[in-house]
Amino acid sequence: MTTTTAPLAGLRVLDLATLFAGPLAATMLGDFGAEVIKVEHPRKPDPSRGHGPSKDGIGLWWKLLGRNKRTLTLDLSAPGGRDVLLRLAAGTDVIIENFRPGTLERWGLGWEELRAVNPRLVLARVTGFGQKGPYAHRPGFGTLAEAMSGFAAVTGEPDGPPTLPPFGLADSIAALTTAYAVMTALSGRDRTGQGQVVDMAIIEPILTVLGPQPLWYDQLGYVQPRTGNRSRNNAPRNTYRTSDGHWVAVSTSAQSVAERVMRLVGRPELTEEPWFAAGSTRAEHADELDEAVGHWISRRTRAEAVDSFEKAEAAIAPIHDVRDVMEDPQYRALGTITEVDDPELGPLRMQNVLFRLSETPGAIRWAGRPHGADTDEILAELGLSAPAVEALRDEGAL
């Protein structure tokens, strides 16, 4: 991908956000050619730089989250920092921020001030609970969204506690949604000429992903329980251990697949039972179906089980850890993991861009850069002289 062929070429994004939904949304835009400027406090870098494992003192998560971004230090609470941000905003298409509601307004950088310098601006405000309501001013993280949305309540074994994911699930879903919301707002701008505010509450997108639970409750009073790896909608659906100590997952969402599975494992007579004709009634006999499938799989290696299911056109997948992901031939064929040359750490392997476009593909141009690496260059592009930049540094704004 070159600068001129990228689908989002010419789009400028200011990433003012931290941990993790807002910055990840900006990364997704940068992957397809948007010019993303990451704005960080001069003395308090984005916490993702120190989140998780590091190598040679350099945070690895930042290398992923900060890719395709230029880095600028700016204290937005300082008068000089405010002035620089407004100058940047005048030539920017999108600003993504995740401060608590009212923070930008307190600094004189609220929507009224930003819109005054750029009526075409799209301001994406990503917070835990949104810009209004009784919880709006609470600290908000993805974990709280996973709890409040009902995700944790339905995750885990029936007799166990609610279970939280060991990664940023709600944040990642909100990041995808924010990128979609930004592109929707930009499309609207193409017709009206006016920008607008995107109010993204992290507690909302994960609720949509959870499916029709509110509808079920509204119409039937039904509250989905925890069912472990099983489903109330079909069976067999579970994880099963193979003879060589690995695990596989089987799904039978389609009736024809369920029938193929039972023929494969040597229990074709079960397909003749009246209850086998629908997923919901099959789920009522999950113990019997799991015993049949689990027994068959337990006598075969992972490779043998996967190969047999594939030949039978039944749905199975090995349960990978990251080592398996890095070697999986399907991921390799898709280019899902790609290598990026980094000046600090050398070759890095990380997830590629999210999807493939046939004519204007995305690309990773560089991994996350050092804190403030592009400050002087960006300010020079704004027309600030060297003495003006030095004055900002003396003020503590840079």
C-alpha cells in the first residue's frame, strides 16, 4: 500500500485516548491509510506502553496498539498545549478521546470550541458509560462493561462463579464499533458538510454482541443461565479431549452437521430419535450426545479427529494457544500474522490488518514509535518556529 492508494489516504486522525478502545479504533483507521497522530502527555505516556510484558524495557503491546501512528507530546491542560491542539484540530478530520465527561470542556477544548475551528470535525468520545446518565462520571473500564452487560453472568460453568475474559473483550468490541461509527459519521459529513459527536459507551456494543437476551426477557421472562461450553440452542456443542492430550471444539448449529457428527462417531440411531430433529431439543439430551462424541474423540489424536471430521464435512476446530496460532496453515494462507521490521526491536510478528481489500489493501507501515518521536516534525508542519517550540517546552506543554 502506498500513501496515494490507501483507502483512507488524506484522512487525519488525532488519537487522544488511552487504554484501549479509543486507541485501537485509531489503529484500525491507520491500518488503512489514515494519518494518525498519537497525542500523549509529556510526562505521563500512554499506559499501554507499560502494559503487559516488555523486551529491553520496551512495551510490546504498544508496538501493536501504536502501529501506523506518529507520536506527539502535548499537555492539553496547559494553555500552550490547548492552543496547539486547536491548531491541529483545524486541519483534522477525526479526534478520538476517552477522558471523563467534562474534562475537555474544563480545558477549553469541548465540542463548541473544536467545532468553532473546524465545523467538519468528527469527535468520537469513548467512555465506559457514555456522556450522560447517573454513571457517566464514574471511572469506566472494559471489565465493568463485561460485568454490567450480562456477559459475565452467562459465562462459566453452571455451578461456578460468573467469569470474566482474560483480555480486553469489551474494549475491543467497542473499538470495532467506534471505527464503524467514525466512518458512518464521515459518510454523513460527505452529504451535509458538517461534523458531529460520536458518543460511544463501552457498556453498549458488547450488549449487542450478546444477542437477543433483552428480547427474550421482554417477551418470555427468560434469563439465560450459565451453561459452560454447552449451548441451550444445539448439541453436541462442547470441548473434547483427544488421546494425545489436546482439545478440540465441536459445533452442530446446523441440523445436517449434527447428523453427520453422530454418524461419524458410530451413533446413527440417535438421529432417528424425535428429539434429535431440533437444536433446542437436542440440547436437552446433551449428556448423552456429549458422551458419544467425547468417547469417540478420546480414542483419537487431535490430527486424526480433525481429519475424520473434515472428511465427514462436520464442524470441528483444534483449540489453539498462541503457539498453534503462529503455525496454523490457515492463518498462514490468510497472512493473519505478519512481520514488521522495527528500528528498536528488529523483526516483530503481530496480527495483520483486520480484513483484505482486493484493490486498496491496508498495511502496517511501522510499529509503535517512541514517546514523542514526531513532536518537532509535527509542530514544524503546523508552522511553529523553533523558538516557539522551545517556549512550549519551557512551559511544560510538550
